[in-house]
Amino acid sequence: MKLVSLFCSLILVNFLLSQEDYINFRIAIPSERSESSLYKTIRMLDMRTDTRNIGLFDAKNEEAQMRLIALPAIAVQLSDLLTEINPNDGGDGELLLVLYELKMFESHWKKNYKGAVNFSAELYSHFGPTYKRIATIDTWEFFEDKEILTERVMLREGQLIGSFIKSNLNNVRPLDKIILTENDLTEIDVKKKMEYPLYTSEELTDGIYTDLNSLLYLHPNRLYKKVTMQINQYNSPTDSVDGKPILAIISDGYLFLNHYGKMNQSYRNGLDYRFTTKVKSTKHLTHYLPYWHSIKEILVDKNSSESSEEIKKIEFRFNPRNGTIVPQLRLE
């Protein structure tokens, strides 16, 4: 968790430019200026767990992955974006973009090219000593074609960022009661988690949960006296309760997370809920498409150019912002 500085960004860029295989990403600038704006400047708080690159592309180089980098750095590009779209008589406010995910990928798969863009962020309005959350975005978009998708994927990611900023230039209405100070910014994730009973309660409420808010606030969508007996009944991707897919089951105080039809018993790691499961090499990971390259990097042996068919054990993390399951690391 850190505020992005220009100095650190330049060090990262210089390092990446020393590597041979990379593609540069630029945020798409909207074609028209905003008619009005309350904001003059924008800052970025980088909350990404992996900041080494913003994507991996296989399509242009079958021998090696092409890393996607941002030059200038994303924080600099955001400032340039605001300058380009702001009217000459805009306000003096400041925007804070809290960046959680910015990823793109493209890979050749069964004679087709598959690609995806991921952008997850929150936007805060800064007037005076406090920050108030005014907008959020959390989106995945997928592409498939017989032709290379590189430019299309990068253009779409840039459009998502540009339109998100432009559409909120006159927004000051808070989404909730969360008010942050400068000191709160370094622990923004901790502050949010401490608002949810899932992370603060000494005992978890047994039951079946079909939506994220119910789980975070421990309000089961269905109660059972003996939930343990139900867990093995819900090990199919199509299983549901009252027509809604099952997100999680809490049984005897233990949290079981549904991941592609399998209920996985989780454990606490700090403020995170995590679990481990086994997967095969990348050739068998079609259902991990959103995290293709995270999985791919985890599976590939550092001493070998190719991943084996050996089954690997992977640790996954529950993301309370959107209820997704994120691959974290490979366990030997």
C-alpha cells in the first residue's frame, strides 16, 4: 500500500525498459473536453498486490511473454488525462484514484486469441482535510477472435480509465459514510475490513450465503441446524439456493468458499481469508481465465521455460471488495 511517487515510477520504468520484451500502454484520451469540472488535480494510491507489470501478452511472441508496461507511469498519465479533458475554468478540487487492479492479457488458445481487461478502482473527492468516496468501478471484459487482439485490448482498458475519470468530474456526492483523512490512506483496506462482522466477529454465523453483503455482515440467506451435512451437497457449479448461486457456507464457525463448484475450507492469514487447492498446468486452466497469467506465472518452474503437467498446489485469497477468489502463490 503506497502513494505513487514520480521518482519510484521512473525507477520501475527504467528497470522494465532494460528488459527486451515489453509493450507500452497509454490511457486513451477522450476526444472532447468536459464542459465543466470541480477538480484541478488527481493523485493515485496504488493498492495492487502485483506492480511488476500491467499485463502479459503471448500473441506477438510465441517464444516468450511480452510484458505490458506504462510509460509514462500511470500516475503521470492520469494527470495528463485530467489536463486534456478539463475546461480552462475548472474548479480547484483534487481527485484521488485508489487503484486495486489494472490488468490486461492476451493469449493464443485453440486456434483463437483470447484477451481480457480488468480495471478495479475507487474515486475519492478531496476538499479540505477529508476524502469522500464518490465512485467505484470493478469490471472484467473478455475478447475472443481469430486475429491478434493486442491493440483492441489496450484501447479498451484505456477507454475504461478515461471515461471513469471524465464521468465524475462534477461528482461530489458521497457513496457512503466512509470519510478518510490523509493518515487513513495508508491503511485503507484495513479500515474497510474492520467495518465488516466477517472480519471482526469472534464467531461466524452458520448458514448458506448467496451474496457478498450477506456474507460480509453475517446475515445468512438460509439457516441450517446442521450445515455440515449440506456442504457435500453443494459441490457443483450449478448448485444454488432459491435460484441464486452459492457464494459461501459457514459450518461450525468455519468459512467454506465456493470456487468453481468446490467448497474449500478457508483459514485466516492476518485479515485475509485464504484456502489452498490443486490445479494442473496452464493447458487445463480454462476456468481460471480471469487470472490466466497470475496462475501461469505461479505454475511455471523458474528453472524451466515450460510448465509441466504436474499437479500444483495453489493458495487463493478471498477478495471482499467483489467476492472473487484471487490466486495468491504456489505452495511447494
